[in-house]
Amino acid sequence: MKKKFIGSALALSLFLGGATLNSTSAQAAPLHEKNIKIEQVSTDKVEPHFWAVVGRAAAKGAAWGIGYVAGEKAARSVFGSSTSDSSNYEYNDVKSSFDL
């Protein structure tokens, strides 16, 4: 028990000593000031990129459509088409399917 306590205290002191040494030796980077030139830009030169927005929306729509169709086909190939669109079930058939 005494050896474990001494070993833990030694490990903790080494850890804290290393952390203290690293934090005291850290320094900030030197500052180099530079002049920044700022130009006033008029809003007359700014043109909306309408066709870029339309193209991006069309690409997203096409990617969503292709992904949806591919996902449906993959799901049907893995799980099969287990859904039925017909709602003309007989009451006795449905009741007998739940009977034990």
C-alpha cells in the first residue's frame, strides 16, 4: 500500500511539474503590424448570379431525385416489395391471420 501511494505521488508530481514547465515556457507570437488598404466598392458593379443559383438548384433536385429512385430500388432488392396497395381484405382473413 505504501509503495502504491509513493508511486502515485511521484507520477502526479512528474505530471504536474511537466505541465507547469510547459505553461511557463509558452510565449505569444511576435506581433508584426502592417497597413491594410481598404477600398470602397460601389454596389453598381455587383451583379446577381441568377443562373448559378438556378443551376445549383437544378443539380440538387436532380441529385435528390436520383438518390430517391436508387434508394427505392435498393430497398426493394434487399427487403423485397412486401407492401400491397389493395385494401380489399376480407374480415375473416384478417381475423384468422391474428388467431393463434
